[in-house]
Amino acid sequence: MSGTPFFAFVFFFMLFNLGISSQFGTLAGLVTPLYNDLKLFGTARKELCVAILALVFLLIGLLFTPGNGEYILQLFNNYPVTMPLLVVGITEIIATGWIFGIDNFDKAILDMTGYPCPLYFKICIKFVSPAVMLILLAWLMVYSIINVDEYEAFVNCSPDDAAFNKTMTFTITKELPGWARAVGGLMILACVLPIAVYGVWKHMTLKEIMQALRGTREYEIGESTSNGVRRDDV
């Protein structure tokens, strides 16, 4: 087809734009708390903060470009992706259904939309979703402990061999070394611990934890105050 190069360019340009658009949201989600809440960059312009973080991420991305970058990519793909995302989801659902409280959540939905939250969603948010996600997390942790992780090691990478022998195997499966599993575990902790440490240190006292467990913690919800503000802070 005479138009093949054009459509190939358009397709990969679309993928490039999809990746860039995803990075806008990801980077904004990181810059906003660092800049507005933690004041990590002081009075510097926000654009400068974004540029600094983007440069740091660029330097980190260079780790994946050498010949052994594929192994580093497999390490990142197997450890700090699956379990931390599951922990983040569990944290969000527990914070919504138990700490903020399903009744307060129902009041907030009613205040914003004029309609109460359906009973089905309240049951899912408070009981079903946390139970399913905790079971998945427990299964994933047990599976990670009893199974030795493996990776694909490259062998026979000569292009000349590939041209003459189409059935040649270019990778072999090897067990991941213990030190690599330890690094993977540290990456998981680096993603998960800040959520628990900062959440408890910033927002949760012993009194508030007991109120959350009893379901007696109250919030002021409505137009007179911003949603989610504690009654004691109003």
C-alpha cells in the first residue's frame, strides 16, 4: 500500500500522545502535594518544580536504556507495580468506607448530587470491595513467598544466527537472585510505607482511630464548609 508509511507514522504518533497525556496526570498528581502541601520547593515557580522532577525521571529512565536495561525493566514490572497499586486501592476503599465513614460518604453524595448513594454501592464500598482486595493481597503475598521468581535471560543474540535459524531460542528462564528479590521488596516498601506513615502521622490520632473503628467520627458536610472537614476543625 502506498499510504503504509503515513498510517504507520500516525499510529505511533498516537501512541506517543497517549503516553504524554498519561504523564501529565501522573506528574500533576506528584507535583501538587509536594508543592502545595509539603512546600518542598519553597517559593519557586511551579513550572521549575515540574522541570526538576521531569529531569529526575529522565535520569532514572536512562537505567532502562543499556544492554541490561531489560532486566531492570522486568524488576520494576514485577515488584513495584502490582502489589503497591493493590495496597493503594485498599487504602482508598478503607479510608472511604471506614475512616471517613459510609454514612458521611452518603451525606457527601447527597450534598453534591441531590441523591443518596445506592445501598448496593454502600455495601460494596464498606464490605465487599475491602474483603476481595484483602484476599487478593494475602494471596499475592503468599504466592510471592512460596514461589521463586524467574526472569528471561537473553542468549544467542547474534542477528546472523537469527537470519539462518528461525527456531533458535533467544532467552532462557533463570531464577531471580536473592539480592534482586531483596531489591524488589525494598521497592515495594518504598511505594507503600509513605502512605501508612504519612497518613497516620498527619491525619490519625489514637482518638480518631477509635472513632473510626466505632463509626462515631463526624464531619461537617455541606455548602457552609468544605466537604470532608472534621467537625472539630470548623
